[in-house]
Amino acid sequence: MLPPAVGARYEAAMSARVRKLIGMVGILVFLTAYVVAVATLGDRLPKLWFVQVLYYSVAGIVWGLPLFPLISWMNRGR
């Protein structure tokens, strides 16, 4: 009889509920740090409306990119 695969042992060791809890905490920590960083850098921008609109538009879209791997990990093995 063959031993169970390493991935199968990993999946059994961490339930979907625990992964989602860890992911939720990670998302909240990341978003808090991201908002503080964006606001701090935004205060140092020139007070020209088009510069601020461009900066906050890009910052409002980019926040999701680092979270995609975390979200896919959270939803693995549903």
C-alpha cells in the first residue's frame, strides 16, 4: 500500500474553515497597511486634481492584485 500524498496530508491538516479564518485576518491586516500607505503617500502628492484622481484611481484598483493568490488559497479544497 502506498503512503498518502503530501498534499492530501496537508489538506486534511487544515480545514477550509481555518484557511478562511487565516485568509480573512491576512486580508484585514493587508488592507489596513495598504490604506495607511496610500493615504500617507497621497498627502505628499501635489495638490493638482488630475494628479490626485490618477493616483487614487490606480491605488483603488491595484489593491486587489496582491490578494488574488491569498483568495485562491482560501477557496482551495472547498
